[in-house]
Amino acid sequence: MHKSLFIIFTTIVLDAVGIGIIFPILPSLLKDVTHTDNVALYIGIMTALYAAMQFIFAPVLGALSDRLGRRPVLLLSLAGAALNYLFLAFSPTLSWLLLGRAIAGMTSANISVAMAYITDISAEDKRARRFGLFNAMFGIGFIIGPVLGGMLGDYWLRLPFLAASVLNGCNFLLALLVLPESRTPGREKINLSAFNPLRPLRWAFAVQGLLPVVFIFFILSAAGEAYGICWALWGQDAFQWNGFRVGLSLGTFGVCQTLVQIFLPGPAARFFGERGAVFAGIICACIALVAMAFASEGWMVFVIMPVFALGSIGTPALQALATRQVDSDRQGQFQGVLTSAVSLASIVAPLFFSTFYFAVQTDWPGAVWLAVAVFYLIAVPLVVQGTRSAPAARYKGGCP
């Protein structure tokens, strides 16, 4: 494999490991720092802070990568990740933890810059395969991360963060010493309007029939945020899981979802049709969520896991349906709108679900999964409205 690709894929694996490694142990870390058992709201605040910083600074880092080159921004991102994990490892108070997450959000350009790097060094006929490997590397990292975090966290609560910091530090040194620049930095001035994270959303209000599609991605992305916020807390509160059990459950889900994504979306779209595949995924997700809400033993969660993973069976079909709502020359702009919607969901949803979980934590922690199911059901009429067989969306005036 080309050495640049090897380093980029290593970066993606470590990024996913870092995301997953904190899920099993973040509740315990916050309990240790805040000296309280009711940490759901703190998890929501930390997650929303990270997402908000990412939302604000991602356009800045993207523009800088076009102007200064991919390598400097990628190095900045890796250094920021290593620093963030050190903050998490040694933070004595909640304020230090929040500062670390803010730094991580500000410098979290790993994924977007890595994708741009792959595009720079890949011929068009190789990009599809390499982006497939990109997704596979992220899946592998997210399977490893929760299991590793749970195992190390049971030995020492802060050990997973030290491990993640060391791994990202090594990757930083590897990129610093070996990774070449993938493009000639631009000489044109940076357009300051590109720094406005809300700019892409203005276009959605100027295109007829586009808002339902944007709301679909907003609602489904918001629902997805609940797992990162509530899974570990729910496992501990409902089944008294330790860090390893939490990590094992997340890793098992990662394996199931990876297998679903590899083998089933194509056959599902052919059998049900694309819209039918989306509905099939929503139905599977709702069945699994209701079952989890009423699960009384931890082993039941692992039995439900394959059905839960089938919830993603319609995601590729939904993406394909969404792209048909605009003309081919507006696809890039459309993807920017969807990215903005997903980013906003990742800010708002953690605050909602952490507050909801805090309200039901004592009496019925599993009730949070019924709330997630409601989000999926809200998406159903939006899917019907937003993916009708119709010509591509048309402008009705306004600012593009």
C-alpha cells in the first residue's frame, strides 16, 4: 500500500478508536470528577460542546487546508487530539474536562481532511475503492475502541485516555516525519464568507422541496446521538455493567452493523425498493428500541443486537434518494447542507437526550429508547414527503 494511504488509514482507525474508547468509561470519569452519580447532563454538555466547536471551526480548517495544504491542518488535528486525551487523563475538575473537549472540537479535522487527502492522491477510477477502505478503517476502529476502553478502564479509569493520547502522538510523529503534502497550497485569498458554518443552510430555504430531506437527516442524526449519550449510563443503571461489558456491547454492535453495511443494503434495495428499504430500517430500529426499553437482563441486549444493526439497512438507499432531489451540478452544495444539518443535530440532541435520561434515570432508564423510537417515527412522513418520485428540486429564489 502507498505509504501516504497507510498513514491516512492509520489516522482514521485511531480517530475512530479515540471516539469509541471514551464511551464505556466517560460516565465513571465524570462521577469521579463531579462526585455525583447523576452525570447524564454533564455528558450531554460535553458532547454538545465538542459538536459546537466542530461546527464552528470545521469550515475554517477546511478553508485553511485548501489554502495552506492538507498536511499542516492534519498535523494540527492530530496534535489537538493527543492534547485532548491528556486533558481527559489528568483533569482534576469538570472545567478542565470541558476545556479538553473544546480543544478537541476545534481541531477535529481528521475525517474531512483525510477524505480530501485521499481525493488529492487518487485517480478517479480508484476513489470509490479507497473510500470503501476508508469506511472499513473507521468501522474497525470503532469496534476496537469501546472494547479497549472498557478493558483498560477496569484497570484504571484514566488509562484509556493515556493510551489514546500516546497512539495519536505516535501518529502525529509518523505524519510529521513521513507524510508528504498532497497538493500545492493555493495562492488565492481565503473568502471569509466560507467561515460561516450556517451559510450552506441558506440554500435549503431557497430550493423548492429540499427542506423535508434536510429535516430527515437532522431527525435521524439527532436520534443517533442518543446512543453515545445514554448507552453506557443505561448499561450501568439497568444491568450493572462494568466498563468491559459496556465496551463489549458497543463492539458487538459495531461488528453487526459492519456486516449489515457490507452485505445487505444492495439486496434490501432490490427487494423492497429504495424507499421500502428506508422504511424497513426504521421498523427494525423501532422494534429493537422497544425491546431494549423493556429488557430486564443484560444478555437480552446481545440477542436484540442483530435486529438493532438492521436499522442501518436503509441508510445507503436514503442517501441515494436524497441525491435525486437536486441537479447533478448542485450535489456538492447539497452535501454541504446535509453536513450542516447533521452538525446542528449533534449540538442540540445531546442536550435533549441527556436531560430526558436524567428525568427517567431513577424510575425507568430504558424509557430513553422509547424517546429515540419516537424520533424515528417522526422521520416516516418526512421520508414520504421528501423522497417522492419527482423532478429534481427547483429554485424558488433567494440566496444560493
